[in-house]
Amino acid sequence: MKPAEGSSAGRFLMQVLWPSFLVAILAEGVFFSMVDPEELTLIGIRLADSREGAYTVGFLLFWVLFSLSSGLTWLLMRGSSR
């Protein structure tokens, strides 16, 4: 008997975006506990005008990075099961 087929968008959200969201929370906590957002510079240009803005942008960047990683794993596993 086959398991019930759910929508692929729902499965994608559960298997990729949710775990990457949780890991992004952890990564942001670890990263910003070691680095002050107001001290971030790139070629002499300050990257953050406010700490809250840096936390928000940092979280979104971590989430995108981990989503790409989880998405690639999801695609590879999906291809092997067929």
C-alpha cells in the first residue's frame, strides 16, 4: 500500500524550508554572539546602520544559504527514489 501523496509544495516546505529556518536561527545566534554587527565592515564600508537591521539581514542570508543546501539535498534524494 502506497503512502498518501501530499502536495509537492507542502512537502518542500516541510522538508526544506522548515529545517533550514531552524538552523538559521541557531547559526544567527552563534554568529552574532561572537561578532558585533556594528563592527562588520567590507573594504572599509560599514555594513550595518543598526543592530536590528544586521540581525534581520543576517538571518535572511543564513536562511537562504541553508535553504539552498537543504534544497539540493532534497532534489538529490527525490531523484534517487524514482
